[in-house]
Amino acid sequence: MIVSSNNPLKRTLDAVALRLEDAFPTQVPFTYTYPPWVLTVAGTLAITYLVHYRDTKPYRIALWPIAFGSAWWALLTIDLGGWSTTAVNIVTVIVHSMTCSTRWAFADDPPAYHPLPRRPPLDFIRRTTAFKSLDLFLNEFRLLSIAPYSPPLKRSAYGWFPHVLYHTGLFVFHLIVFDLATYPLFHLDPEGLGYPFGRTTDYHARVDALARRFGVPQAVVRAGLTINVGCGVYAAMGLTAHMFASMAMVTGLWCGEELPGTMNKPFLATSLSEFWGRRYHQRLRHWLLLVTSPFRRLPSYLLVPLIFLASGLYHIFIHYPFHHRLALYPNLAMFAGAGLGNVLERLFLRLTGRRVGGWYGRIWTWTWLAIVSQPLVESWYELNIIGQYRWDLSKDPTGSVAHWLAYAFGIAPRPVKP
């Protein structure tokens, strides 16, 4: 991490990050973190099992330090070696354990389930407490069909098999979009910003090199790289969501209504409130409400930025196992800016009586997002997060549609298995 900067806030936060990184435990490969990882999952599942029985709160609270503490230990010590699909799933399980164990360890009552709109093929297994325990763990980020976190699910016009086809088709679609979105940078700068196997990069030097190479202003390159990040994140989120939804549906244990899509066309947002509140993924909604619940009495102009800062801290720590850097300034700057934008929209509503919207709202939304995201965009390229998006596709380029298209147009060599 480069500490030198003309920005005093960045210099301060980078220095703090370096001190914290030095104080954290040494990272070890995943195989050496099995004990805390297993304790995390086992402790959380024990809590979600016991919460279905009354008068078990003392036992759940006794288990909570084991599950929660082991999750933190695993998160800070695990070395995932890169941004692969397996690595992302491991971190997801760890973070699920933290929030899920906390929510249900301190719950006063068993979860209140809404009736399902239809019964899945293996409904007799769903009725067991063991399955409910697992489902409560997997459902942590959405908490669908559980009162008071979500309303009853509405019955779809489609049955089980059409939902399988729907999620499988969208998985393939997002995989192709993900491939097409991440390939250009890999092709244009394979040893720099597009390097897929993890190493730090000088963002400003690479931007200057690309601008000189193509004879365009650096601002154009930065804009293209920012769009590339947005497209990559959008496709990656949809890819993983529909992949897991397809797998869940095939087991016959879930109905299609329980597995909605992750994104709601965020590119159509006409305000920041609409973007963050309805169109961007809502996986962290309940987690953020949980961790900021002690401050819920604060006025909205203070509570909203606090919620966004909590989201920034979340992203700092979930990325730590991949590159062992605490990107404090980029994440906090990005999410503080997002929170400020939402506060400004509320102020606009109070002063004018009108909500931000229409084409002016769309221009405002994407201009603001592009500006406040720049520190995070720069950090993601310097830490090679975007390059590593192609970790799996680069190991076997024969599975890359984009690479085959590039070969067909004569701009890349024929893909071959390594």
C-alpha cells in the first residue's frame, strides 16, 4: 500500500491501515484454518437449530462467542491466494456466520415463518428442524418469508421446472456478460491492470500508459475503467446469485419464489435513493440494520451516512483475505460519499417538495456515483481485484466466449487448455 499522497485524510487512513495490518495475525493457507472455520459453521448451525426451541437463549448466547470469534479469526488469518470462485464462497460463509449467529443467538423467540406460496418437491425434508437450521443460515442476507423481516411471498405463475430453466438461463447469460465485460482489459493490459493472478499495480502509471497508447486523454481511460468496474460487479453479482439459485432449485428443497434475482436493473435508477434502496442488491439490508440498530433513534441525516459507513467497513474486511490490505480510505470515502448523496436528496425534497427523478435525476445519480467511486476504483485496480475477476477464465481460456470471439476476429491467439 502506498502511503504517500497529497490528501492528508488518505495519508492518515493509509498509515492507520498499515499499523493494523502489522498487528493482525499472520495469514496462512485455507487448509490451516480448518479449525476456526469449522467452529464458525458448526457454532452458527447449532445456534440456528436451537433458536427453533423456546427457552434456549442462554445456550445460544453461550455458543455465540465461539461462532462469532472463530469467524473473525478465520477472516483475519485465512490466505485465499486470489479472487477465485471458491475463495469468494469461503468468505461468504464466514460473513454469513457472523451476522446469522449474532441475530439468532440473542433472539427472544423462534423465527416466525410465513407459509410458502407452493410446496417444493421434497417438502417433507423442509419440515425438519435440521433443514430449517440450514435454511436460516443460507437465508441470512435476504431473510425471505420470515416475519417481521419480509412479507409473505407471492405465488408465481410458473412452477418448479420453469424456475430451474429461468435461473440456469440467467446464470449462462450473466456468465457471458461477465466474460465479455472483463476480457477487454485482460486483452489490452494483461501484465498490468488486467493481470488475472494477483499482484499490486501502479494505477496512475498504467492509466497514463493506456492513454498514450491509444492517444486519448487520461479522463477517457478513467471513465472506461470505471464503467468496466460497474459492469464487472453487476455481472458477477448476477452470475453467483443465479448459479446458487439453480443449484438450490435442482435439489428440490426450495421453491422458485424463494430465490429472486439479486439486481433490479440498477442502470435504470433515476436517484441515489432508488439506486441503493431498490435497484442495487439488497443482500446487506438486514445486516446493516442489525449492526446500526443501537443508533436507530438518530435523525436520518446522521443515521443514513452511518449505515453507509458500516457498509464501507463490511467491504473492507470481506476483501482483506484476498489481498491482505485494509483499504480504509477508498471504501470509507466511497460509502461516505454515497451516504452524503442520499442526504442531499432528502434535503432537496425538504426544500423543494419534489423528489429527484427523470433524466436530470439519472444524470445526477451516475455523475455522483462516478465521482465518489474513484478512490475505490483506483484501489480495486491497484490491488488487482478487477484483474482477478478473470482468475478462473484465464486458467482455462477455452471456456471464454470473449476469447473465442477475439480469436475469430484475429485479435487474439486461439484459446488452448493450459
